[in-house]
Amino acid sequence: MVQMVTELLRGDGHEVFPFTNGNAALEAIESIGPELVITDLYLDRTRAQGLDIVNKARSLTPPALVIVITGFGAVETAVEAMKRGAYDYLAKPFKLDELKLGVQRALSYSEAVSENVYLRKQLKKKYQFSQIIGNSARMQEVFRMIERVADTDSTVLLRGESGTGKELVARALHFNSRRQFHPFIPVNCSALPENLLESELFGHRRGSFTGAINDKKGLFQEADGGTILLDEIGTMPPLLQSRLLRVLQEREIRRVGDTIPIVVNVRVVAATNEALEQRVKDGKFREDLYYRLNVIPIELPALRERKDDIPLLVVHFLRERVHAATGQPFQVTRQAMEALVAYNWPGNVREMENAIERACALADSNLLRVDDLPPAVQRLASGQSSDTVFATPEVSGVRTFGPASAESPDGTGPGASAPAPVHFGPLKTFLREQELTYLNRALAQTGGDKEKTAALLGISLATLYRKLAGEGES
């Protein structure tokens, strides 16, 4: 039997390790680390050894799938093996096609599980807090808050202008919590009319209104165990506000046309770009719902309020782009960077990302210049007061911010011209500016990963946070 199965599976291209002794299989299984184990339940005439192999295979990291083979009439033994984690069983005598089909199904399932684990790890990596770019004091406050509340079930209210990254923060909260393996459901409350929004959120029973031809699960049910993001919560109609209040109070929903409540386990994250307090005063938003949502408020600053983060964001948006013709990574001139910093970005980070994408599409080379930027940004490239200009000494000629150019560290070398006159100030201020520039470049190189940056610079993570916050001396 072992020889037949081995030749069959090797013929299909599988790597097979055959054993005719239960003890030998138990000793070797950990070092082999198989994806799939096929075992008879009665090895050496004892059922116990077959179940031992099932247990051993399922204890591996990652666990191996198991197909058990058992004699006709011993189905209760196969059921016990299934309870211990076996994937499937075959009763003897079986056809070879049945075995091949069982192996194919098991390996397809294993591949799907592995891919799912990989994708979830990638999602978690993508939505790590370190992927939210910002070293300014305002953003450090945001980071500290979301790190403290990510793994709680408390309702969070994200406040900030459009384009400040509220959904990104909501996803980071979800994928860094124990709910990460359950759904994250974003809902734009302003995108649907009232009657459709109610059905989308809470579901409906068949026949509850015209067009309801089937029962429908609502998004709160779809998000069970996970997180639901209610974006632009301030636009929610009054009737739905009262129903949402009940969900937050009772942790249960009621479908349209149904009288039976359904218990849901969902964390609610709400987001708004409006002043909800004013809408409460105007009678457009329920005061009791406002207090239910405002358990943990997180204010996301506008980009104009954290201009120190603009160079980091620019480098971040350029990091994975290359010039279509040259295949070279993009860089940006200091003059263009000064204009980007000077602009107020009413559309915040979203507007900046679009501006960088536009500049990369229009650029003649991999070096972005002022002429490649949107007209509103170009107008700020000259004649600006000193407090709106990028905080490093201005140098005439073309220089780039970010990866090393043809210049030497002091601004001399091929392509660099003599420096313009510099207005000297306190040495401490100059050294602080140079240190920040150096830290920002290191952060850009690691994609904003602070742990990697600290290791790259040979300092502790606490020291890096302290230096970025402006505490201590160089």
C-alpha cells in the first residue's frame, strides 16, 4: 500500500517520504515538515499510533493537513481523527482517483490558507503605525494615542479635514488589534440616500419594501467580530442616528422589516470632517449619539499644521516611482521642495499625493523641478518670506533633497555652484536642523520604520523619538 501510494504521488510530481513504521514516522515528521500527511489509523495493528501521527502533524508550525485511511466499518474511528484535526478520511478499499482527488483538494486548501495568512500579514504590515508618515509633534501625539487604544473595544471618533488620512488611521487601529482576522468594513454615510443606507447598514427581510426579493445581511452583520468605519458620520439622517445609538448601547441590530434583534460584536470607528458640536447646537445631530461616539476622540492635524512632515511625505510618495523613460528613481530639487513646503495644501495629504503623481507623469527626467508642479504650487517658488522656506540654507544651482546626488556633503563637487550668502544664526539651531535632516533621510530610506531607523543609526528607539520631538541636545 505504501509503495503504491508513493509511486502514484511521485508520478504527479509530489515529493513523498514513505514510512511503513509508525515510530519512525513520528520521529521524522518534525524534521521533514510536510504539507500533507497520509496515514492509516491502524499502524502496527494499534489505533493509538495512527492518532498519535494525527496529533503530531497538527502540532507542527505551520500545521500539516492529514488524510486518514481506515477500514470499512470503522467510521467512528475516522470521526475521532477528524475531531483531532484531520482534514479528510478514506475508507478501504478506495479507488486511486479518490485518493488523487483528496490530495488535490487538501493541497489546494493548504495553499489558500497560506495565501490568506500571507495577505493578512501584508495588510498588517501595510497598516502598521510606522506606515503613517509624520515626525511632527502633532503626529507623535496621534501615534501615542492610537497605540494606546488600538487593542481596546472603545468607540473612536476620528476628526480632521478631508484628506488627512482618517481611513488609514482606522485601518491601522483594526489591523493592529485582536480583531485583525475579522472584517474591516468602511462605509461612507454621505454616499447613499437614507432608505438605502438603512438597508446597507442593518440589512432587510424579504418583502420588507419594493425590490426586497431576498433576505439581506447588513454591513454590521458582515463586520461581526471586526471593525466598521462610519465615515462622514455627521451626514447621517436623524432616523438612522437613533438606530445607531441603539447599536452602540445594546450591541444589537434589527433588520428592516424584522422584529427580532440580532446581537453583533463590532467595534465602531466614526470619522468626520465637520464640527459635530456645531451640528448638535443646530439640532442636526443627536447629542446623546455624539457623546456615545466621542469616547476616544483623535484629532488628525491638517498638513499646513505640520509642515515639517512635508519633505518626508514627498520622499514617501516618490519612493516606489521611477521615471518611465529612464527607469531611474525620482528626486526633487531643493527649490521645488521649498515650494511644496510653502504651499498650504487645502486638500491635505490626498492633494499632495495627487500633485506628486502629476509631477512624475509630466517630468522630462527623474529630477522633479518647480515647472513640474501644479501652478498653485509653482507660484510659491520664489519671493517667499523666510519663515515659509524649507529650513536648510539655500544654495544656488540644482541640488536634490533625499538620496545622494553628484555633490559632496558640503555642497561642492560636480553640478554644484558656489553657495549664496547665508544668514548665520545660533550654532545650536543649525546643528539641530542638520540632525533633523539626517534623521528624516534615514527615515525615508527605511520607509518610515522607526525601529529600523534606530538600528540603522545605532541609537535606541527611545533616543530616536526624543530627537524627533526636539528634546535634548545633539
